[in-house]
Amino acid sequence: MITLPQKRTADVEAREALLDQAFGGTRDRKTSQRLRDGRLPAEGLSLIAADGRRVIGTARLWNVARGTGQPALLLGPVAVAPDCRNRGAALVRRALRDARRLGHGAVVLVGDAPYYSRFGVAAEKAGALKLPGPFERHRLLALELIP
Ligand SMILES: CC(C)(COP(=O)(O)OP(=O)(O)OC[C@H]1O[C@@H](n2cnc3c(N)ncnc32)[C@H](O)[C@@H]1OP(=O)(O)O)[C@@H](O)C(=O)NCCC(=O)NCCS
């Protein structure tokens, strides 16, 4: 698996197709998408996993801020091609490692705790955080990169 910092248009199209396949055509209606609208991912934190030239996975982190202005990163969407499973964890670990290396202090995400708990992500760490729209409290998860 490699990451391609300089993505070609074809890679971006392949990533979007992968996300449509993983989450369906209504993925843009998710509340977490409201935090990404009109923004670019955080510098150096838009990861594509490739097998040769084929895009097989994607993970991105976005700069967000709490109401108090405290910065964090939003992780997502994360997806791996159905025929390339068992590579997602490496992609998520790489994204979190890069975020830590770049000095970011915390990550939040909306996802399945049974999956993300292996990365140290937990609902308790999200405390009383809210999102700008409907969300399931048990799926709002967080991780401290800097304790
Ligand atoms: C979620 C996803 C990125 C995981 O990547 P992957 O390459 O399939 O899986 P990984 O190598 O990271 O981990 C595999 C393990 O995670 C488990 N797992 C995968 N998705 C899970 C989920 N949503 N909840 C709980 N466990 C999950 C698998 O059963 C497997 O368990 P095992 O190790 O006990 O066999 C991938 O399945 C995917 O793209 N899913 C569709 C998009 C999606 O739902 N993304 C967000 C997840 S909230």
C-alpha cells in the first residue's frame, strides 16, 4: 500500500466511485459531511491506498474546531474496496500516525465503535461534543493524539 500525495484526476474519480460503492449515493447527506463541505482535507492528510495504479482505499482527515475554538481533526470517510479487505486497519493507522507526526492533538469521527476501538478511539473521549445536525451519540468517537 502506498499513499499518493499528488493525486491525478483519475485517482480522485476512482476514490469517489469507491466511496459511492461503500456508502451509497446518499453519503453526502450525512451530518459529518456538513463539516467537510467546501473545505479541503488537512495538509498532508488525504490518503489514498493504491495497488499498482488502482485506488483501493481512502482515508482523509479534516481540520475542525470545537465551539470553544479548540482544534481537532475529523477522520472520514474511510473505505477499502470490497475485494481488498483486511487493508483498512493499515490505512487508518497510517492516517493517525501521520496526524500525530504533523502535531495534531485530537481526532473525532462518526463510525462503528466495534471497528474503531482497535485504534484507541472511544465514544467516552468525545465527551459532550455535538455535531451540526442529527447524529447517533454512540457513533461519535474520539482519540487523543496528545494526551
Ligand atoms: C470499514 C473498512 C474500512 C474496514 O477495512 P477492512 O480492510 O475491511 O478491514 P480491516 O483490515 O481494517 O479489519 C478487518 C476486521 O475488522 C472487522 N470490521 C470491518 N468493518 C467493521 C465494522 N463496521 N464494525 C466492526 N468490525 C468491522 C472485520 O470483521 C475484521 O474483523 P476480524 O479481524 O476479526 O476478522 C471497510 O470494511 C470498508 O470500506 N467498509 C465500507 C465503508 C465503511 O463502512 N467505512 C466506515 C466504517 S464505520
